[in-house]
Amino acid sequence: MNLFKTFLGQHWGVHPADHKRPAADAVVRRVPMPPRLYLMLSQHVGAPARPVVLVGQKVKKGELIAAAQGNISAPLHAPTSGVISAIVEITAPHASGLPAMAITLDSDGEDVWIDADVPADPYALAPADIAARVAAAGVVGLGGATFPSSVKLNLGRRSEIDTLLINGSECEPYLSCDDRLMRDRAHEIVSGIRLMLVATGAKVARVGIEDNKPEAIAAMREAAAAFAEIEVMPVPARYPMGSDRQLIVELTGREVPSDARAADVGVIVHNVGTAQAVHNAVCLGRPLVSRLLTLNGKAVAEPGNYEVPIGMLLSDLIAFTGGTRGEAARIVMGGPMMGTVLPHLRVPVVKGTSGILLLDAAEAAAFEPEACIRCGSCVKACPMGLLPLEMSARIRNDDLDGAADLGLADCIACGCCAYVCPSHIPLVQYFYHAKGDISARERAKLRGEATKKLALARQDRLEREAREKAEAAARRKAERAAQQAAQQAAAATAAVHTPNQGEIA
């Protein structure tokens, strides 16, 4: 059942205050290299990278320090030149505050690049070669999903897609790094889009930018003017326009069924930041070692967008930007609607860090949840056409199957329902909890089935071995009987043909 809501003429999503300025209008600043970087081995969808360096080893900027493992993974490169000082566990940028493995790199202050492999004509490369260069550069989705970009490029070619969509909507409040990237580096983004068109085999590319970003729209249109296959299209400024499925409907009119992927309807989606990283990887031969991120919130002394090396501690970033104004009541990595609340600032920037928000007490104000008044606001706001109030009611009553039947799997956790709820019910938390329980139940079921299969296989093996033993024993018994019969027959024959003494006389 496809529960996806058609947008044309429909009310969906929410209009939160964007809080993007003054950060969006500030000139981009590049932060100085800190003395030490902490590079998480797992900062992308899929298997964590595998270290290929040793403690004490000297490396150059851009040098491979951890290789991809498996089909869904991404390599890791040194963001500066220096010495590998440790491979240890550090606090991961996650709400749990649990540790994860990371490579520690001490900068030598020289920032010396490795020699780059730059093709003479990047746009003449074979599609597979472009994808391979993107994979080798460790490029992942920079809109927050962090899915290895080369995998999507190869998938697009295998699926014979016709349209490449580039997400420049940046609908989350507070965040403006994509806006700044489009204003300042539009030609690099367009270059990356052209390479993606070659790699995927798509005929056209459409860039969706929310209509509240006129400077970005103008810059992208100017950069793409010479390429008829690239169209820049304003989209309504409404959250969550940046979600893949919403953007696909808005830009193509196609709906992706709940049990399908974008490629199944001839479309593939990438972020503008990813397009710029593809340009760097293919045209400049440079891996993904830094990214543009937004630093915002009323507790930030100098809001703005900063070019930051991967692995820099948030505490070092805050110190460089002038510290804080008062105490931050909440630290968020990403946007306020779908970001991750962090326990402290001693965690590193990762490839998917689009923003760091330091919210003061007023911005982070929490309300005690009250009883649902069944006003239906959550239903009107849900961009997926779901029934959040009904799903949450079933979850509260431990009816997870009932919530699943209502389309729980289609929830994109955008937070629109919780945002508009007058009773301040933590609906998204309910849905995360239910999805986690259902996943755990499915894993337990799979483990049970696997255990059952192993038990049945063992039983079959024991029965087969017992049967084979019985058959072998029967064969040996038959062979012994045959031997005894042969011996008796031979003895009888010998007795018949042997003369007695009287006959001899």
C-alpha cells in the first residue's frame, strides 16, 4: 500500500522559523588546522573502514589511512600531513556517548598534499572510472545520509535512470552550509553534476532549491547556463522538502512506492555538497578530507559557515570561533528537527556533520507532554500521509503490529508531527522506539529461524550418519556372511575331492 501524500494542492509539512541568519550571510571562514585530529572509522553508512597505517607512521594530506570494507563502505584519508599517534576508542558523535574506534593524527604543521592523479579530460572518462575515483576519494552523501556516493552512481547506471536530482533545498532550520556552497562554489557543483550525469547515464539533471534562497538560485542558474541538460528549479520553502521522496514528487511528479527505491522510478538523488565533492575527487584528484558546516544557535559567539577538517574536535572549533555566549542548554549535530543531541563537545567532526547548534535555554525549552486531544494536526503535517496519532496510540498499548499496519515503516522521522502537536507528545521518539523494537523482534526471529535450521541440519546429519553407520554395518555383516559361506563351500568341495586312506590302498 502506498501511503505517500500527493503534494499538488495539499497541505503537508511545517513552516518552522528558519533561524538561518546571520550565519547564512557571513563570509565563509576556513578554520586553522588543530594540533590533533580524531578520525572515526565509522562515519558513513555500511561497514567501518579498516586501518592501513601503523602508530608512528608519517602520512601526507590526502593519503589513505583506512580502506573500505565490503560493498557498502568508504575509505578514510588524512586531512593533513603528520604522524599517526594512536588507534583507539573515543567518544562517538552520537546521543549515547558510547565510544568507537578512531585514528588519531598529530599535525606536523606543514599540510603537505600527496601527488594528485588528475585526468586530462574528466568529462571524457568512462562512467565506471568516474565512480571508481569517487569511491577511492571516500565521498559519501553530505546531506546527512552519508551513503557511499559511488554505490549510488553505479546503481543509477545499472537501473537505467533518466533523471538526476540534486538536493539544494536545505529545509532544516539554522543550517545554511548548502546555501553558502551554492552561492560561493556554484561552478564546482555544476562540474560535479556533469560528472554524475556521465557516471549514471541520466539524460537530465534538476537542481531543487527552496525559493527562500534567491542568491543561491541565481548563482546556480548562472553556472549552469551553458548546459541545457541541467535545470535549476525553485521549490516551495516547506519542511521537509529536503527529503528524497518529497523532492522527487516536487521536481518530477513521480511517486516512489513505500517498498521501492528512487531508482525504481528512474530517478536518483544527490546533495549539492556531494556534487562539489565529486568535482574535487575527479577533477582535482583530492579525497574528502574537509567539509563546510554551519555553526549556529544563540549560544554561539560567532555564527557562520566554516570550512572544517574532518576529525576536528567540536571543542577546538568552538574555541577558534570565539567560544560561547553563556552556557549551551543543548548541543545538536545537524539540524534541530532531525539532528543528534550530543553529550558534550569533545567529539569530532565527521563527513556527515552539516551543522553544530549550540542552543540556549529558550531555544531548547522542553514542555511536559499532555494527553492527545485528537486534533489531527499531526495528520495534516505528515508529508507521508500517515496517521501519527493512531500509530502512537497503538505503540503506547504495545500493539506494534497495529502501528506497522498503519505504515510505521514509511515514517521518515522528520519531526513534523511532534512540531505541530499542541500536547507536546514526543511522537518521533515513540516511532523510533517502535521501529527499534520491531527490528529487534525481526532479528530475534531470524536468529530463531537460523537456530532452527541449524538444529534441523544437525538432526539430519546425525540421522544420516546413523543411517550410514547402519548401512555400513549391514554391508560388513553381509560381507562376513558371504566370506563364511565361501569358506564353508570351499571346505565342502575339498572334502569331496580328497581320497581317504582305504581308497589309496
